[in-house]
Amino acid sequence: MAIIKVQKGTKDILPQEMTVWHLMEEKAKEIFEKYGAKEIRTPIFEATELFARGVGDTTDIVNKEMYTFEKSDRSLTLRPENTAGVVRSFIENGMHRLSAPVKLWYKGPMFRYERPQAGRQRQFHQVGVEVFGIKQPTADAEVILMAVNYLKSLGLNDLTVELNSLGCPKCREEFKTRLKDVIRPYLAQLCEDCQSRFEKNPLRLLDCKSTECQEIYSKPEIQAVIQGDFICEECAEHFNELKSYLDILGIKYERNKLLVRGLDYYNRTVFEIKSNNLGSQNAVCGGGRYDSLVKNLGGEDTPAIGFAMGMERLASLLGEKQEKKMTAYVISNNTVEAMKLTEELRSKNVTCEFDLANKKFVKQLEKASKVAKYAVILGEDELSQDKVTVKNMETGIQETIKRNELKL
Ligand code: ATP
Ligand code: MG
């Protein structure tokens, strides 16, 4: 019979990979909670409208990448990202009444119908943070610090923080107009995506991966607009203050004026963290400020900023970490005694197993040397004298002790 295979763009995360996944999850809890963030878990599917309104219907995510299905006349979508879901929950649960800032973190699977390739899957995982209620750039600095320190805690240092400010809706309108004016003469030469972005979301033109388009955008008159400082005084002040905090805290960053990010809801600060050790899918983290999203989704006007990291990309940077051996393997020809001692050790928080298949003593010893740090041996003599022999499987040293003195 033909075997059923895993779906294109999805992957099993196998037991031998779990050391790395557990590390990413444990460090997320440890580091984000150090900053006062609390974990939130929202459903994997939401109303399609949440993403259309929350992520923005000019984005690739909403236009091309969503897993949408109908159930009982409702249009539902598997979440392609988690900011919209967290914002929905923030509003629905009246979290604006909590004392600001409200800091939330999450981890879990996301779904995007993309062309699978290295670093790009259809089901992938993100870990992320959202901070609500603070408009000052101190929150921007704090959020960037959380991202950088999380990555550092995983031992990832060879990373670059790219930073930009998209300004506010007011100053951005002027920038969009100027950008369109200089790009308009080349409109017919742009790729199909850029032609449709031109009216709908001209900032996204800068994000285009096509070399032909990028060549056009590198023309001097277009670069003059891109590299010019378009943001208004207030936005510039916010950005400068953020940069000064990062300088003071020793967080290195690079200004990237082409960084616009894929989602519609960002304003002012946007950032990405890139690895120098990944191929073309080199962004491990993307984030930014989204001061109008809570209001746009029907909540109280609440400024916010957050980020999301791709866990598969982090995992591939972390490489393989050795699986931990269990602490003890109980060896005996007396199954019932082995079973009892194993349970006793487990009740004392010792990870341990015994041979469920009643194999010969030597086979049990062989198994112990493969899977455990210690063999705990219950032979005839030990059983009759209420003793156990503990053998250190790395050094080979063994000693026989009273059973009630056994400590591992
Ligand atoms: P990209 O430019 O790589 O498509 P993006 O801007 O679509 O990224 P975000 O929505 O900002 O990505 O998501 C944050 C992070 O999630 C990315 O930096 C990346 O590490 C990860 N990510 C996004 N899409 C995928 C995917 N299809 N497969 C694996 N990881 C992904
Ligand atoms: Mg993408």
C-alpha cells in the first residue's frame, strides 16, 4: 500500500531535534518573563476578517498566503501570524484596563501558503512578544532588547539588527507621493507585483526581491527620495531617542532605509534581525510599532510594538544538540523488583527505565551503556541483602550500597 507522506511545506519535528526546540521554548519563557511579559495562547484559527483587517489586504500574506476555509457559513483562516490574534484577545478581554505596559509573549505554529524552500515552510513556528500601551521609544528599546537578549541566551551572536522608521501616517503620505512621482516613469518596466503595489502600497516597492526592479530603484533620482529624510519632526525625535537608548545599552544596529516590512500596520519603528549564517532566507526576527492596529480592530486607542521570530530558522542556526541521556537504567532478572525500584526512582524525580522485554542480564547492561548515565543493578545478592549496585557508565566505576542510601 502506498504510504501517506507529510504534506509539502510541513515537517515533523522529531525526538532527536527536541533538545533544540525545548531550549528555544525554555529560554523564551525565562528571558521574556524576566522583562515582565506573560504568556498568551490564542486559537490557531480565527475569523478571516481579522487578518484581512489586521494584517492588511494589500499584503502578500492576505492576498496569496492564507489557508482559508468555510465552516457553517463562516470564513475561517489558519493564523499566518499572531499579532492580529493577540490584539483581538487584548481587545476582547479588556486588557486596556490593565496597568500599562501590558507585555505578552507567545509561541506556536503559523500557516502560510508559500513556495517551500530552505527557511520557508507552509507550517512554521514563531515565538514573539507584543507590548501594549506605551508610545514612548523606551518601549521600542525594551522590545528590541528582549529580542536581542533572547537570541544571545541561545548563544546566537553573529546577527545584525536593521532599523528604520516609517514615520507616521501623515509624513508617510508625503513620502509615498514623492516616491510614486519618481518611480512613475518606470512603471511599465516593473514586475507584476510592483505594478500592483504601486497604487495599493507603494512602500512595499522597496521590498521587492526582483533584481530588475531593484536596479530601477537604485537610480539616483529614486535613491535621492529613498535616502532623504522624510519623517516629520516628532517621528524623527522618537527615532533619535530610540537610537540613543540602543547606543547607551550597547546594542549595535544598522539603519536600513529600504526596510519597510511586509505588513500594513506598522508605523514609526520597524526592525529586522538577520543572520550572517543563513542563505537568502536570512531574517530570523521581524518587528515594529503598530500604534493604530488596536483601534482599527475596534479597541481603545492603544499604542503597541512587537516582534516575531521564526523558530525553524533559529533551529537551523543552533544546529544539532546532543540528546541528554536518562539518569538511570535499572537492571535485574526480577521484573517486579526492577519495576518497583524504577517507579521509586521516578517518584524522586530521577529519569529512568527498566527492560520491559525481560531480556538477558548482559543485554540489559548493553542497553544501559547506550541510554543512561548510571546502571542500577539488582542482582540476586543485592536483592537478598537489600542493596543495589550503582555503575557509572562513563567511568565504569561501580559500588554496592544499601538500597535506602541510593541517591542519583
Ligand atoms: P520573509 O521576508 O522571510 O518572508 P516575513 O516578513 O514574511 O519574512 P514575518 O511575517 O515578519 O516574516 O515573520 C517573522 C519571522 O518569521 C521571519 O523573520 C522568519 O524568521 C519567520 N518566517 C516567516 N515566514 C516563514 C516561513 N514561511 N517559514 C519559516 N519561517 C518563516
Ligand atoms: Mg513572507
